[in-house]
Amino acid sequence: LDGKLYATDDLNTVIATASMTFTADVITGTKRLEFTFDSTGMEGKDIVAFVTLSKGNQNLYVSDDPANADETVHFAGIRTTAMGSNDEKEIVAGPKAVVVDKVSYYGLTPGVTYVLKGTLMNYETGEVARDSNGVAITAETSFKPTTGDGVVDVVFNFDASTMGGMNLVAFEQLTRNTAIVATHEDLQDAEQTVAVPKVGTTLKNEDGGKTAAADTTVTLVDTVTYSGVIVGKQYTVTGTLMDKATGKAVVDANGAVITATKTFTAEAVEGTIDISFTFDSSVVAGNAVVAFEELSNGVRVIAEHKDINDEDQTVKIPHIRTTASDRDGNKEILADGSVVIQDTVSYDGLPVANADDTYTMTGTLMDKETGESVKDASGNPITASTSFHNTTESGTVILEFRVSDAAAVLEGKTVVVFEVITDKDGKEIAKHEDIEDDDQTVRFPGVSTTATDDAGSKELFASGKMTVVDVVKVTNVTPGNEYTIKGTLIDKATGEAAVDAAGKPITSSVTFVPTTANGSITLTFTFDGSNFEGKTLVAFEKL
């Protein structure tokens, strides 16, 4: 007994052969020929057996009719295309996820009941995918085809809340009367695969730090980590900066929301991409910004990461403000002897230091007129610094600048205090360096005088009625403030106040409101100087 198998659509190619020799012990009986072969790729094909019964060299029976239904078997086949409910290859990681597996079948027997049993597999592990409750994700549908070929949907409904970052592959088994007649179980088949994308973000400054300077243009870089995407597909990441204090989007001076976006083609199931935000940080000085990110596939958002309390998504914008004065809070200081300038620095949004770490506050006195640092008598910049450990993000630090020989170093100057905070590694964290900031500013007014008689002479005739005119040049006063100049004539020989014929000190005063920082005021001393013959008088003035 010899047999050959052919595909009915190709009778020239033998698929398999089988043969047996037997001795008949009855007139009528049955023998079984078994054909063993690789059936890969035969889904939907009809296979026919040609059989010859022979004795010696004589053929007793030949069956070679390709239309013989008794000698024909059908190879049922299935192919699957898994999609999300929106006919897309991605689904959102949420509690009501839906995957629809469109199963194309071939070579079935019309009118017979079949059952399709589907299982979602985790591409990365090769194991059965489980939902957020740990339950295997399966689906089943039964159908009775009216034709041999067709399509039927297998619908998976499941909780995908914890499945972000996975690729899911739909495996299908087709059964008839519990017997498996076809399968399609290929982890590498893109058509069987749907993605559950996931994104995470890490926001930093350009140097990789978690703080950024306030009151300037800064660039923050958000490294977006994505997983569970489809290789070769184009995606877009869109980021929005959020104000952590308000929970609202950060807007620039024109009211526009600060965003960044980048489109990329996925080269692997997971990866990273950087997007940059460049903006004026003064709009969130003293606060923190949080990067919210969305991943879209060109049609809709398929993944997002929006957690206002996520430290990885956050960069703080420390802000400092300073108020300079003397120890009594005066903004105008007498440049005389040794002077102390006290700068009270308030900070906000400064990350709390680790237990053993400190910050350093460093201040420099600046000459407002030149924009350069003020130098002491030895030519060195006048600075002050202190280290501190903060336990809260807001607080104050007081710096004191001690200046000797203030008259020579400071008189007539407007001094602005610049401040910088650095971390334990010397890296700048925050600064306030605004030469126009009045709060950072103290003034050291100056006066110089020229005394004469009312005719401009430096030598006077001692008489019963004398007049000394002292022209006082005033520098570096604050326009709009009220000042008083008080003058006293001093006997140069004794260093004491000169007294008139009645024994009273000779004084004069003028109160004025300047309109400019520099100007001159005239003081007039009128007195009985008949007893001043031979004396030298010096005009002392106080502003």
C-alpha cells in the first residue's frame, strides 16, 4: 500500500509519502497509512492523498482524484491583528482597557461550532500577562462560520492601571469539540501586539542640578523615559511646566504657557528623550516648577506623567532678597571711623540641606557709580560670608560688613550689596545682584565746605557785626528726603566752639529737600566778632 500527499493547488509537488506491506488474512479489511510532515504555512490549504494498492507488479486499486472528499483534509488556519478599542496599536494604562483581536480564519467547515480562546502575553517575559489584580488576561468567543474563511473578534476587557510599559501579544487557539484545530502564538508578530506606553520624567538644570537661578533666563532639561512603545513608530512628547505652589501652568510675561515638545521615532521598545524649557525664571522665583509630560501617537495622548509632588519632575528656583542698612536700620550712613553695614538676606525655595551639609552666603560691596567692587584701604574688595544650615526652604541670614577708615573708603559713595549662595561643593545656587535695587543699597553722603565773608574774602575785620558764609557741597543724598545742615564755628587754636561777645556758640542751620543727589547749600553765620581779633575760625558742618 503506497500513498502520496499533495496540496490540491499544487499536484506537482509531493508533500509526504507513506508505504506499508501487509498480508491479507481476510477478504475485506482496513489498513492505516500515516504521513509525517511539516505543516508550517499550510493554513487554509486542502491536502489530498493519492493511494495505490498493488500486489507484486500489478496495481489492484488506484485513487488519484484531487476532488475526492474522502481523501481530502482541510488545514484550518488563523491570523490575528490585535488593536486597541480605537483601532490603534497603543492602549492607555487605565482601569478600563480594551484590546480587540481580529482573528482571520481559513479552511473551516461551515455550520460547525468553533471556539476561539485568547490569552494576552507579556512580550518582555514571555509569560501570561496579568491585570492589576494578578489575574491572567483571557477572552473567549464561540461562532459558527457560514463560509470557510472569515473574521471574528475576540475582545479582552481588563484593568491595565499597573501595566504601563508593557507590550502585550495576543495568543489564540481555535478549537472544535475541545480539539485544537489551529493556533497562532508568535511573540514576535507585530500584528498580534499592542503597546501600553508609559512615561517618566527627570527634570534638571543644564548642569544636572535640581535648582535653577531666579530672575534670569534659564534652560531646564527634562529627560523623558518611555517604555511600551512600538518600534519604528513616530511619537510626540509634550511637556508643560507647572507652578508647584499653585498647581497651575507657568506662564511667561505675555501670559503664554511655558511648554516644550519633540517628535521622535522609537528605535526600541523603551528609551529616553530630552526636551528643553527655556524661560524667564523670575515668574516663579522662590518656588519650584514641575514638568508634566504627555506622550501622543499623532492621534491622541497615550501616556502621561503628571504628579505635582514628584521630586524627580521638580526643579526648585531659590530666590533671595536683601535689605542693607546700618545696625539701626538706617539707609544713609555717616562715613566716619569704623562702619558696619548689615545685610539681611531672605531666601525662599532653598532646598533643605542634608544633615551634615551647609550653604555659604557671600556678599560683596559694590560701587553703584562704577559698577565695580568697593575696595578697602589696602585695595582689596570688601566682602563678608557666613555658612548656615537651613531646616526649612525659607529663612533669613544676616551678613555684616565691617569697614575701617570709612571716611576715606565710603564717603560720597552709593553702595549696593551683592549676595550669592553656594552649596557645599561651591556651586552657585542663588544670587541677587541688582545694581538698581534700593533695598540692597546704602548711601554715604559727603559734605565739603568753603567759608568766607559775605564778599568772598578769607580774611575778616573783627567788628561788632560779622558775617561768615559757608558754602556746603552736599554729595550722594537722596532726592526727596528732608535734611538739615547744622554748622558751628570752631576756634582753631583751642579746638572749641567759638563764642560770641555774649558767650554763645556761633551756629547756623538750614533744612532742605534736595531734587538731585549732589548740590550746594549756603549757611550764614552772623555774630558779634569784636573779640575775635587774631583768631582763626573753622566752620564745622553736620548733615
